[in-house]
Amino acid sequence: MDSLTVSSLSSTPGSELSTDEMKLLAKLEEQNRLLETDSKSLYSVNGVLRNPTSPKTFSLEENIWENVINEWEDWSKRKVGQIKVLTRRGVPAHLRAMVWQLLCDSGNVSVRPQYSDLLKSSSPSETLIHRDLTRTFPHHQLFHNHQSISKETLFNVLKAYSVLDQEIGYCKGSVFIVGLLLTQMAEEEAFCVFVRLMKDFRMRELYKSSRDELGCCIYQFDSMIKEQLPELHSHFQTQGFQTSVFSSSWFYSIFLSSLPISAAMRIFDIFMCEGLEIVFRVGLAVLDMKQTELIKLDNEGMMKCLQNLESWESNPDLMIEAAYQIKYNGSQMKQFRKDYEAIKAKELEEQEELKGLCSENKHLKHRLAILERRCSEKLVSQLRKELEKTQLNIASSQNALKEMQANTSQLEEISAAPDEHSVLYLRTELISCRLREAEALTELKQLKNHIKDMDEKLQNEIHRNQLKRTEAHVSSQRDHLQELTSHNKDLHSQLQQIRCHFLAVQNKIQTFSKCAPSSCQPSTSASLEHKDT
């Protein structure tokens, strides 16, 4: 690779390589070209370095990694730049286990003696781990060519950590990382390295159920896309294609679930040395190289395109070189983190406010239901009393009518030959009785109408209450919609201002590029930085 050459190693400020080290580095390059596969090494930090697929023993004296491993304290303190360059060039397969353990200082993990006891304990995540292993182990290419990895050892490491760290338990992405570690080292050593990765490499924060760290990484990654690949970002926005749908697995598994194993191991070498920065770099390099193709696709097509990364299997060096052509600014990433935290704080504040409003609304609905129930019970009680009174009046009227009819019959029987005076009297009594009967019937009819009116009044009152509540809710929603519309207009205005500012800056850069001499163009060599904080 042009950007990761021996000259760049020797030019690292404050750390010069000797002639012998340069010769050893050249030998290392030759050995890297001869290694065709990354086989599991049978050694630990204190073990013998031997490749199980070949009877040949690799002498540390034959390459520069002898100095790195034997003089690790000196290299890790004074020659960090060379270590970074060496890991970017690729750690030899037969040395990976040793180098990884040194890079993460797994030899000093305090929980190493507890591993056997952790395996004896039960974990609530056991069922989930078994299910994921059943789905992943037979199908993923990571496990195809490593027959020495068994589901049992993979299960043991995952279970032991879920017992050790019950807050995190088990996360699906960890199966790929632990699986890769087991291709290089023994079970207990893989556990210690994984503990270090979780504690010191931000993996524990990524795996937390709150997903705050993962959300921050995705926000930072999306901001990098927006700044460095604005046309692709605009296409994502137009299609409603969220960055998280493809990038979350990249951060979870450090590309082990997406890239070919040969390329993913190279990324993991750098990750063990420099942290999550390499994930951002490689992710943006993938999008940059596929930008022209992605812009022509819809959501489904883009997802398939980003899942098909097999093209880098034959040349992972090209991928690493492209990654270190990506602009990565540590200060800017910290600012992106602050922006994300501000957004989350505002969202949390809005959620708390909404929660309070929902609680208040629920309380008001409860009170309204109680008042309606009380009103209904009072009205029903009043109607029941009036109905009973009306029924009593009807019964009284019917009894009076029966008495009058009986009296009329008696008078008719007594006066067989009534005179005119009697007939007139009886006729008057009959008319009077019929009038009283008519009045009683009229009163009965009025009472029935009154009952009907009271029932209609009750129904109308209930409907009015429901209508008032509906109108109040509609008014509230309309106000909320107006607020959202106003907020959307403000955001649109801010977006227009940012676009205008971006275009102005771009024009200035283009003007400067045209005016500046070619000798002033910035160097494309990759910058060496410490782990992402």
C-alpha cells in the first residue's frame, strides 16, 4: 500500500528504526505474502509460537515482531507509531494471538482465576445464546474453516461473560468477536481478551440495552457521511434510508458479520491497536467506493449492495488503504458526540414533558368519568322517583275511575224509571266522570311524554359531554400540529442556511484549489492517532 510503507514507518516522529529492524521488516513482508491462511495458533502470552497446520516453527528472531513482543514495554511506551503502522500492514497469522493479548493487556485480567467458577454458575442468557449459536454457527463463514472451534467452547465464553457482567448479559454481536478470538487462542485466553475488549474498547457501552453509545456512533457516522459524501447522504434522506439499518451490525461485530474473514481480520488487527476509529474509516470507505452504485438504487437495492462486500476478500490491503484516505478528525468527532448528547437531552426533556401531559390527561379523564357517572346516577335516580310517582298517580286515577263506573252502575240499577231530574243528574255525573277520566288519561300521557323528554335529555347531555371532549382533543391536536409545522419550517430554514453556507465554503475551497500551486496540496499519507476516546 502506498500510504503504509516502510518509509512511513521510519518517518514516524520521535521513533527511528535501525538498519536491522528495517531488514527484519522486509523479511516480515515476505513472510506475510507466503501465509495463505489464518490458522489457529497454539500458544498463549507465555507459550510457544507454532502453526498447527505446519511442522515449521516461526522464530521470532527472523522478523521485527521479535522486538515488538520481547521488548513490549519499550515499544508500547516509545514506539506506538511503529506498532500502529505494523498492525495496519497486518499481523502475521501465527503471531495474532500473542499480539492481540499484548495489545489489550489480557495477561493482567483480574477475573482469569474465576473462569471455571463462572462456568459452573447458571445464566439467564443461556437459552438465547444456544438459539443464536444454532442460527449462526453452521452458516457463517467465520466458522467454516475452523473445525477446532466447537459450539461448546463458544457457548462457554459467552455464558461466562454473561454471568460476570449481568447488566450486559449477552449481546448477539459478541458471538462473532468471541468466535474470532477462539480461532486464534484457547478458551480461557479468549475470555480474558473479550473481557478487556468490553471494558477498555467501548464494546460494553455499545452492547448496553439503552443503546446510547451505539446511537452516538451511528450519529457520528451519519454526520461524517453528510459532510464527506453529501450527495449520497441526500439520497439516503430522499429514500428514507436510515444509516442504522446497515451500520449498527458494523459496530456490533467490527465488520466480522459483513466482510470476508480475511478482510475482517485485518480490520480487527487495527481495532485491537487503535479502537473504533477503524470502523468509521472502513465504513465510510465502503460507502465512498459504492456511492455511484448506491445512488441509483432504492432501499432494498441499497441494503443488498451493502451486504455484498465479498469483493475485498482478495485484496484487503486496498480496503485498508482506502480507509486511511478518509478524513477523520478527532476534535470533530467529539463535537458530534456533544451534538448527539444535546439532542438526546432535548428528546429526554420532551419525553418527560409528554409523559407528564399524558399522566395529567389520564387523571383528567378519570375525573371526568367519575363526574359523568355521578351525574348519570343522579339523573337516573331522579327519573326513577318521577316514574314511581307517575305510576302511583296512574294507579290512583284508575281506582277513582273504577269507583265512578261502579257508582254509575248502581245509580242506573236503582233508578229503573228515572225522572228527568235523575236522568239529568246521572248524565251530569257521567259527563263529570268522563271528564275526570279524560283528565287522568291526559295526565298519564303527559307523564309518559315527560319520561320520554327526560330520557332524551339524558342522552343529549351524554352526547354533549362526549362532543366537548372530542372538540377539546381536536383543538389540542390542531395546536400541536401548528407547533410541529412551525418547528418544521424553522428546521427547513436552518437546513437552507446550512446548505448555503456549505455551498459558499465549497466555492471558496474550489477557488483556493484553482489558485494554489500543486506543491501546496496536502499529503495523502495516513495520520496515526491514539484510540478513540
